[in-house]
Amino acid sequence: MEARAQVTNVRISPRKVKIVLDLIRNKPVDLAIAIVENTRKSACEPIAKLLKSAVANAENNFSMDKNNLVVSECYVCPGMILKRIRPAAKGAAHRIDKRTSHITVVLKEMD
């Protein structure tokens, strides 16, 4: 049995989110939350909220024990790209892509 939580269209590049997700994969939930709260990356705030949401889903929906939960899967997929332009030399315009992310965390109980 597994509990999952997902957040979509977070205004952070998937490349930046992946760095933090690699730190918490296959770790106990308590340790994962501690790692996220003590890491200085912009992706840590939405990931911390997502972890707490996944723990709440596990406790309330599946009656899992919070102390036995492990982050079994966590991944990020690219979301929509907001396309903006910036003036450039000689009347040209350069495009700036503002990337978004869909983040998913899956928790399982240890045996």
C-alpha cells in the first residue's frame, strides 16, 4: 500500500527540484523532512509542504503509522512553460522560458 501527494505547476525549474528530490529518495520521512528544512534551495519550501501532505494522506486515508513511512518514489516532470520576451539589440526580442514543475512524492511503510 502506498500514499502519494502531487503538486502541479510549481514555478521552479524541474532541474532545480531534482537536486533536492535526489537528497530525500529512499529515506525515512522524519529524516527527509529534516533534510528539506535544513537545505538552502528554493525548491525546499514546496517539497516540504508536499511531504507533510503525503504523510497526512498516509495517516488519514490508509491508516499507516507515521514512524514507519519511507519515501519510496519522488520525481519531477516538466509542466507548462511561460513564454516571455526580453528586448535585445537592434530591435530584436529574445525569448525567456519560465519553467514550471509537477512534483510527486510516494510513501510506503517499512516492513
